[in-house]
Amino acid sequence: MSFGNKMYVSALVFCIVISVARCSGNLGFPPGFKLGVATASYQVEGAWNVSDKGESIWDRLLHTQPSLSADGSNGDVACDSYHLWRRDIEMAVELGVDMYRFSISWPRLLPSGFANYVSEDGKRYYNNLIDGLLEKGIEPVVTLYHWDLPQYLQDLGGWANPLIVDWFADYARVAYTLFGDRIKTWLTLNEPLIICDGGYNKLWAPYLDDLKVAAFLCNKNVMMAHAKAYRMYDEEFRPLYQGKVSFPNIFFWFEPETPADAEAAVLTRQMWHDRYAHPVFSQAGGWPPELEKVLLANGKREGYPYPRLPPFTQEEINYVKGTYDFYALNHYTTRLVRRVKPGEAGSWIFYGSEEINVAIVNDPSWTTAVTDWFAINPTGLRKQLHWINSTYGISDILITENGLPTFEKDLLDVNRITYIRSYLEQILLAINDGINVMGYTAWSLMDNFEWLAGYTVKYGLYDVDFTSPNRTRTPRESARYFSNLTKTRTLTDDNIYYLRNVTKNTKALKTLAIMEC
Ligand code: BGC
């Protein structure tokens, strides 16, 4: 057989294998796999000063420096979910999801930031939302902190002040006490990387420029705060309610550009992932060892009298270690890593390439969505799930966010469907490999306030008309896709045929043709 023929036969065999896998139901979700959608308080609630709500760091930032957001907007009204929560629940019902992940606004529940006073309206709002979801058989998954810190606590030093560990635990106790009878999945702090490396790198509120010191102080405090909230639940609330607690880590999957960059990739993962995972998920606990050494040496060279990354005591290591019931993963994209070339400055959106001398780049073969930080590489997710499993010995993983940004209103959002489907396929392959991915949460239920991108970037399964006073929500094609998915619970061709039938559109059909073998 000629080489060309061999290639043809291999391709044919590959196609048959894939088709058999699809038809034989290998691409069906296992029983118990949950499908959900997510939002976050500042991004959807609005009602920034309604009733006795306190000011958050996002309110302060965008009221004092409106030009920081791409369109000069803010979350004052956002999707107005504070008033339109019934419609939000209705949309979750339309989608047929098993779970809805939302966050509690700390300053809405505790206007002063402290547990001295609990807002009745805040309580009522979250009780309504939780009860409304439960009435429809949808599990509320609650994030305690999705970045809207009470401004007063920021004035006292925010996440750089170690006292925040107690402030956060007090807040967590209030939330567990009020809602713990109905919430079975708690997420403490959304993406600590963004809280520290974003907040002190003028990328997110409080928009400070203090990477060399404050960001590292923040690192330890977020880990301690999570651990305290976890341990409190474990001791005081788990015996009553049997819920589970973790925190969503954002994790760009980092691959070495060439085999020679393998070590650089290890250090890169330590810098932007393990700094927020090793203390909790590793057997040894504490900071990732190689990174801790590098940062210590860099700090010494620069004359700092103390380690900038504050060391944990042995007692603290033991306190933080093991404070999880599953791994919560927010995954969007992949990057290649290599050592910097002589004379080249490492750079990336987040601080730190210069500390570890790496460059973070895109593979030119990957397509990018609206922003170039967003490279689409679905296989990265499967690799990452394996990596989490083998590095930390964790099998139970919940995908707490995944989704595609677009600029256009585009109700026929075929790219989003393709993205979600291709990432789900990698999840199913990982499940078939033996990893217990417990569920998938699409970001986002609807378009919302996308931080400093304002309303220019859209992630919603539902379009939101931000010019209409009632913030009209309209399902995109991806919402129909998702609601079909929650019914069929499979990625077999049914979904593709379904799409072909509903969309009847050339753009869609072209994409679908690519998706098929
Ligand atoms: C955050 C969301 C954000 C999304 C898209 C995630 O990292 O948790 O709040 O909207 O990314 O940028």
C-alpha cells in the first residue's frame, strides 16, 4: 500500500472509530453529571445603592474613574437581576439546567462589611432566589466572593491585611447560617489569581499598582481566608447540612512550546496556578517549592528584608492543606510557554513573567476569539483535567466556568455552540479516561457587565438588551442548543442534526460540516 493510501485508510479508520464512539453512546454524559450556568453579583444584579446595600470596590472604582471601563459603563444597573430574578429563574428553567451558580454580594448582605448588621433586604433577595430555584428543581450553587469587596474593608487594607481572614470568615458564617439549610455546594473565593494578581496590577478593582509586595500578601491571605471558611463549614455546618465546599481556580492551561521548555512550563504553572492550589490541594501543602525559592532569591537580590511571598508556618500549612471537597475549575483557554530569549523581556497580562523568565505565547494554529488572550484549544482542557488529577491526586472536578466571548449581539451564535460543544467533548473524553468530572457550568446565563470590558464583550446564552429599561433577555441559538443538551444529555449526532434542523443557515451548516467527520 502506498503512503498516500495508508493515510487515507488511517483517516477512514479514525472517522469510523469516531462515528462508532458517537453512535455507541460514548459521548453521553454519565448519570449524575450536572449541567449548569453561572453569573456573579456585580455583573448582573445592579441596584448598587438600593435599600441599605454598602458600597463595593467596583462601585467606587467605576464611579470615580468611569473611563477605565471600555465603554465608560459600570454595574449600577447591569442586568437588573436584583429586580428581575424571577426572569433569571425562568431562563434557567427554559435551559433545563440542573444548577445555577450565582454569587452573594458581600456589601449587599453585610452593608458595613462586618457581621454587626445583616441587611433584611439582602437576606430577602437571596432567599427569594434560592427558594425560587429550588421550587423549580434547580440546585443553587453559591459563590461567597466574586470580587465585590465592601469598600470600607478595602479602606482598611483589603486583601493585603491579614485581618481579612477573620472578616471573610465572619461573612461566611452569616451566609452559612442563613442559607446553609438549602445550599449544598459552596464556593468561597472566585479565582484568587484575579483577586491578587489582577487587583494589584491595575486590571481589576481595587486597581492598585503594588505587585512586588501587596499582591503576595494577598496570596497568603486569600488562601488562609478560604481555609478558615472551609474549616468553619466542616466543623459547624457540615454535620447539619452535609454540603460541599471548594473555590474556583482560573487556570489557563500552559503547555511547553518545545520539549526543551518543559521546566519553564512547570514554573509557569506554579506561578499562575499552583500558587493558588498547592497550599490546598497538594500532599505537602505550602507554596510550590521551586517557585518559592525563585521568588525568595529575586526578593533578596532586590534588597527586600523579608520574603515577599509570606511563608506559612507549619501550623498554617496543616490548616490550609486539604480544605476542599472537590476541585472547582474555571477554564477558558491555553497558552504556550518558553524560556525568554536573551535580551527579551517576558510579558503577559498578569505580572510575573519577569520573575520566572518565561514568555507566554499563542500557537499560531489556534483560532482566537474577540481578544487575543482567548485562544481556542479544546484539547487543553482534557490535558488540564489529567494534570490536576495526576498532580494533586484529585478525581472529583466541577467545571464552574467555561464559555466564549463575542463582540456582536449575534443571536445565531454558532461559534459559541461550537466552542461549548468541543470543550464538552474533551470533558467527556476525560470522563471516559476515568476522571470524575462532576458537571459543567457555562459562563454565562446571559450577557452581563464584563468588568473593565464593560458591556462590549458578551458571553451570554441569552442576549440582554442593555438599552431597554426592562433589560429584555432573548435566547440565542446557544440557549436552544443548551436546552436540547440538558434533555438529550449526549453529544452524539442528535445534537448536530438538531442544530442543522433549527438553524437552517449556511454559516451554521458550514461550521457543522467541520464538526462532523
Ligand atoms: C470570571 C467572570 C468573567 C469571565 C469572563 C471569569 O474568569 O469569573 O467573572 O466574566 O471570566 O471574562
